[in-house]
Amino acid sequence: MQRFPACFPIVPYLQQRPSGQTVENILEKLRDESPEYPERIRQLASVRYYLQALLSRVVAIWTDDVGKGITSYKTLLDQIERRRKDDRVCLVTFNYDTMLEDALAVVGAAVRRIGDYISPNSRYWLIKPHGSVNWGSEIEHPAIDVSRPSEKIDSDVIAKVHELRLTQNYVVVPEATTRAKPLPLFPAIAIPVETKSEYECPPEHLDKLRECLPNATRILVIGWRATEHHFLKLLAEKLPANVRWLVVAGGAEGAQEVIGNLNAVGIPGDYQASDLGFSRFVVHREGDGFFGS
């Protein structure tokens, strides 16, 4: 956090939240204050950099030191691949980390460039509507000297964020960095809020998602609370009525809450709630019948 001091004034709001308030609630309120208090724009830009740096480091620690490359994602994709037949699998995650990208190599769908996420030659597509820690949007203006250390580039961009003009090009970078040639990069990470969220991904990725949804037959939900209003609206508009759902949300109560949120906005489907958390769901192979049906 000390690398991005512009966020310091808003950190106490996030650390000492009123009872019942989430980080997303507080960030949404701060974002909504931006039109009347432009300094919020600079503060929230620093939050993007902070999230990119923090989550990149966390994933690296897990991959290299803790999990040694073993994740439930890899086991889950192996289970899906075994039952997939000729179906294309469209994965959607609101997480910023790259654990799903890493897992896709298990099923022969390695992701190295932005086009690999929706490659027409791949059996698996991965859509990240809120961005990714290894994505950057090219900064067209103002001019930033990319020959200097990354910390200096970050400080310059945050200071000049009110002038920021981005290209439509998204770039995959091997680690959390804002250096690229010929243009610097701005973290392609959406501020996590619950409502009125904006997408932070290439438009063609969203086009592929819209293409997939009307053809969906089964949807597995893992750890998603179904509170992103913009995404719920997309599901309600595009999904057919006969979709089978399996919801995994830490237990039966959490799963029923998710189903309630989906029903509340009129999303049709045949819903099934799991009483297991993600790891036990995978280890107990509870999805085998669902994937092969």
C-alpha cells in the first residue's frame, strides 16, 4: 500500500467499515463522490494499482511457495474435460487473479495473449468482465516516459489520471507492471462495487459472451453472490429458459441465497443447490453427473 500513497485518505473508510457494510459498498460510495470531488478519481486509481500489485504477489506466493501449483481449479477443469463431449465451455470469473488461466493449461487451452481468451480454435473460452491483474490498457495520453522504474511510471499516471486517454488495446503482461513499449499501461481492473459497475475487458470478449449465453445448457456457479446488477441484467436478457443450474456457495444456505438473487431478477432455470464448499465439491466429484448430463 505504501507504494501508492494517493489511496491513504480513503483506507480508514475501508478498514473500519460500519456493521453490515462491505468493501464494495464503501468503494461504490467513494466512486459516486467523484463528480463533486475529483480527488477521488486519483485515490481510486491508486486502488487499482494496489489491487494489481497485491493480488499478483498473492498468486505468486501461492503458486511458488504454498500450493506448489496444485489448485482446485485444475481438478475442476479436468472433471469438466472428462465429461465435456463436444461442448464448448465458457468460463466467466469476476476474480482478478490468474489462477484460472494457469488451470486452463491442464485442458490444453493455454492463455498467453489477449486473443487466446476467446480463440476460435479453443474448446474453452475465459471471460473476465472486471479485468485481470495481468492486463493493461495502453495509455495514449498523456505522454509517459516508460524508460524509468515502474514505481515512477505509476506515480506519474496516478497524478495525471484526470488527463488519461486510453486506447482500445488490452495487453497481457507476465507480471504486475505498467511498463510496455511504445506505450505505458493502466491496470485493467474495475473498482469492485456492487451496482452500476462498468466492464473492464475487451469489447470482443463481451461479444463472445453474448454469443454463448443463448446456447447455454448448464451453468455451474462457484462462489458468486449474484449481486452485480449489470451482469444479472445480461443473463436475464440472453439466457434460454431451460438452463440447468448448480450453485456452490460454501454451503446450502449460501447457495439458496444466490438462487434467491437470481430468481429476484427473473432469470429462468432449473436450480440445484450444493451443500458443499468449492474444495469439497471438487474432491467429492459432486459435479460429475451434472457435467455429463
